[in-house]
Amino acid sequence: MTIKKIIAVCLCTIGVAAPLAQADVYELRTYTTYEGRLDDLLARFENHTMRLFERHGIHNVAYWVPQDRANTLIYIVSHPDREAAAANWDAFRSDQEWLEAREASRRNGALVQEVVSVYMDATPWSPMQ
């Protein structure tokens, strides 16, 4: 079984759609939070963001919290192509449910200090292929 299929099976087991075979472009995103705000960001992703991503064609691949950085979330999502990514993000950012969840999570102040996004293509020898 390939790593791609293993990830797809694991994601489906936890109830996350895993259309990795359809992805042409992956997006690596790194969020740096304000001091003490990471738990609030993680809760927002767990309770709202991941589901809303899927609603708008942004496919969840994996999420990490670095062991040596107490204020960072790193994750990968996938899109069919860069044009779809732009449309997906536009739709997500204007979703009323997202706007309400974001506002509610900011009641005690802003969560995210910086977002870095990198679009990536898997190499031909990558286990993801």
C-alpha cells in the first residue's frame, strides 16, 4: 500500500475526506499565534475551520504543532490547481459561518500574528505519488 493510500485510509477513518489522488497542488501553511493563543486557534480549527474548508473545496491533509515552538500551527491542504485554490479561499473567507466563528474566537483578542503560505507540487519520486 502506498503512503498516499495509507493517509487516505487514516483520514477517512477519522471522518475527513481524503481526495489526495485528485490533488494537483498542495498548500503548506504556517500560522504563528500571539502568546498564549495557540489553544484557541487549535479549537477553532477543530470545531469549525476544518469542516468549513471541506465545504469550500479546501481538502485537509495533515496538521502539526512543532514540539519546540509553543505558538505555531503547521498544516497542509490540497486543491485541484492554483486557480481553484484562489476560488476556494475566496469562498471560505466570505462564508458567514466562518466569519462568525472567527469573530467569536477573537473575543479575547487576535489569535494569529503571521500566516505563511507555500504552494507545492509533489516530486515524481515522492511517496505521495
